[in-house]
Amino acid sequence: MHDSTSEPAHQSTGPESRTLKRVGIGAAVIALAVVGAGIASRLSATRDLEVVAEDAAVPTVAVVSPAGAADAGGLALPGTAQAFNSAAIYARTNGYVRSWQADIGDKVGAGQTLAVLDAPEVDQQLAQAKADYQTALANQRLAATTSKRWSAMLKQDAVSQQEVDEKAGDLAAKTALANAALASVRELEATRGFTRLSAPFAGIVTSRSAQIGALVVAGNAAAQPLFTVSDVHRMRVYVRVPQIYSAQVKQGVGVDLSLPEYPGRTFPGTVTRSAGAVDAQSGAVLVEVQADNSEGALKPGAFVQAHFDVAGGVQGLTLPGSTILYTDKGPSVAVVGANNRVTVRPVTIARDLGKTVVVSVGVKQGERVVDSPPDSMRSGDAVKIQKPAAPADAKGAAHGG
């Protein structure tokens, strides 16, 4: 009976065990699928981050193409105008400003009084020096009379030769003292004369710092001049000419000068002299241009554009000045190749026109040159080309459509 009851129980547990196994296997498969999906999602996110990082590491740059060959028949360079003569007027004696008689913009003649100083101590010193000179002069006269008398008595053998020589020596000493006293008087008279400040030449007053009652100390290196007088009947314009043009810009060459405040008008000038040496820092030669200024249009310190009519301009390509990258090898440009890789290439600047430069060696027409390249850019760097902005008319048409 035992065997008959146990066999059916064993048969009933078989299907349940197989079901549990199937459920377990299914759960394991589902778990592995979830884990695999998570790993795949993380790998995909990592790859996306790497792509984004690589894309962000590649800089986006704007490029320009060199303009056509530039052949300038003239040469326009900036210059600085200076007065034909300019003098800073300082005080030569201590004192207080009693009055000033010329102000900025006034035309003054040679020797005209600009200001008067009060120096009472100089007046007292001069009075004392004059008194000392009168004393020395009186002693000299007495010594001269005594020497003359003793010389007359020597002829009568009333005195010895030694005594006569002593009187003559005393006269010489007294004469020297009188001359020294006279020199002191003249020195103080000259010092008192410095209390009147005058113009050294005819011109205009371009600065004034003298104020009534202000203390003036002579010999103060940090003090500003009381007046500045400039002779502006002719002007000197100093221009730095590039070395490549220095052989053509010679003495006697005509120059047309233009000023920002007189658009469309030029003033004739002439090259009068050249420094005859190339400045090591700028690579240019300093030349002086003189121009008549009878109308007073040119002002000291003004910015002037000087146009030299020289022949045989420089052949080259024009680039914006912002494309130049200054390296240890000199001026260079970053050229983008067909594979969007940069090549840093040295160039030779024939002319620097400020906003643009004329490059004679280093670039070719049609090449893509990076505008405003970073200092860290090196050959082989990958870049992305910035898309040009759409014209305003095209934007408006698109918006209207």
C-alpha cells in the first residue's frame, strides 16, 4: 500500500519543477538583456561624448583670400608734424609770478615779454653787491693814489724800492677785488633780468602754466615749462619710410600732405633731409619733410598723411593686418590646406598700410589664410572653416518667402 500511494505523488511534482526551471531561465535571460542594454547605452553615450569632445577640440576659424596683385605707384605713410622751432620757457631765478602777458594761441614777437616775476631777495643781494663794489672801488682808488705818491718819492730817494713795490702790489690786489665785486654786481643784474620771461623768437604760444602768485623754483627738473613758444611759419613733418623705398625718397622729392580735418585738400612739402640709417626695430628710415605754413593749417603734434610720388611700386598680395602671426621666425600666416590642416608659413611684408599689409613672399592667390589666428596655432592643427554670413538681402528674401 505504501508503494501505491507514493508513486502518484512523485508524478505530480515533475511538471512544477520544469515550470520553475523555465521561469528561472527566462528571468536570467531578461536580466542579461537588461544588463546588455545598459552597457550598450553607456558605450553609445561614451562614444557620443568622445565625438563631442573631439568636435569641440577643433577650433572654428574664419579665412580670407589674398587680394589681387597690388602695384602702388605712390607711397602713403603716416607722419607727425612739429614746429620749425619750439622752445620751452623756464624760470632762471626763484620768485613769484607777478603777471603773465601772453596766453595760448597768442602771436608773439622775438623778445616780447611773456611774464614778470617778483624776486625781492635778488634785489637785496644786488644792492649789497653794489655797495661792496663801491667799497672795493674806493680802496682801489686809495691804493692807486698811494702807489703813485710812493713812486714819486722814490725818485727823490725818500723811500726804498721795496716799499714802492709793496704799494704797487697792494694796488693790484685792490684792483682785483674791485673787479670781483663788479662781476658779482653783473651776475645779480643778469639774475634780476631773468625775472622777465621773454619769447626767444617770433611764433605762437602753445602752452602756459604760469599763474599769478605761484611760486617758481629755478632748476627744478620736474617742473613744467611756464610757456612754450613755437615758430610755425614752416613745419617739419617726420615720416618713417620702409627700407625698400628709402633709395627713392631722397632730398628734394615732392610730398603731398593731408590732414583729417581738411578732407580732400593737400599741402605741398619737400623732403629736406634723411637720417641715412635704418632703424633696427622698425626697419624704416626717418626722413624730414618741410612745408610752408603761412596759413597756419598745420599744427604742431598733428597726425599727417604723407604721400610720396615714387615709381615702381611693390608687387605683392594684400592681406588684412589681422592675419599676421608674429613668431620667433618673424611675421607668418596660417594657411589652411585641402584637408583642413593648418600650415604656419613665414611671409615677407613689403608694405604695412595699417589695416592691410602687402605680402611679397609667402602666400599665393586663392589660398585660404586664417584671420586672427591664435598664438598657440601650429602647423598640422586641424580646423573647421566658419561659414560666411548670409547677405542681408538674402535673409530678407527668405523671411518674406
